[in-house]
Amino acid sequence: MIKTVQIQTGARTEFIDITGKVQDVVRESKARGGICYLFVPHTTAAITINENADPSVHQDIVMQLNKVIPFDDQYRHIEGNSAAHIKASVIGFSETVFIEAGTLLLGTWQGIYFCEFDGPRSRKLHVKVMASD
């Protein structure tokens, strides 16, 4: 079963902590162990696992991405959002997380983040839980 989670972004570029939403899907699945697959079906958004204790980490990531991949450059894409496409490709469209004792097996300081690079928009995240028990 694939569960689709709706995500509303509020800015052109932002990282949204979706760890709780993904954990809710795992809880609903009643899986005690297994794997949780996450997939973003958009070409200008991504997903990553990173620091969840200090929000300045996300700000630093966005700052560096903007330096390396500026919004305004000599892009050819007619829609004017080439930088968003490139940033999403660099970060990636999927993640895999183990499930143990019904909980996402993340590190102490880790969280799951939906990365918006062309917002604000209404977005989707597909979540598939594969139970091993």
C-alpha cells in the first residue's frame, strides 16, 4: 500500500520537517519492523535526512545551494525555474528508512525533511511501508 501525504509549502525555498507525518504513516501500517520508502513525485522538490536539532543547519544548506546554483543565471528553461530542478536533482527524490519496534530508525539528531525549491505549492509525498514481521 502506498500512502500519499499532502504537504503545503509556504516559501520559494524551505525545508519542512515531516518526520512526524512519516511516523504517523508507519504507525497506521502497524508494522513493527521493516522498511519505509519515501518518494517525492515532483521535479522541483526533494527529500533529505539531516539535522533536526538546530534549524540553522537547513538555512546553511539553502545558503550554500543558492551560492552554487543561483536562481538567476543563464538558464535556457522557459519556465524560469531551472535552479529548482537542479537543486532537487542534487538533493534527491527518495529516501529509505528502517523501521524497528514500530518506529523510524533515525539517528539521535536526524529528521526527515521535504525540500521545496519552487514554492509555495501544494505538494505530495508517497510513503510505502514494507513490513518484515
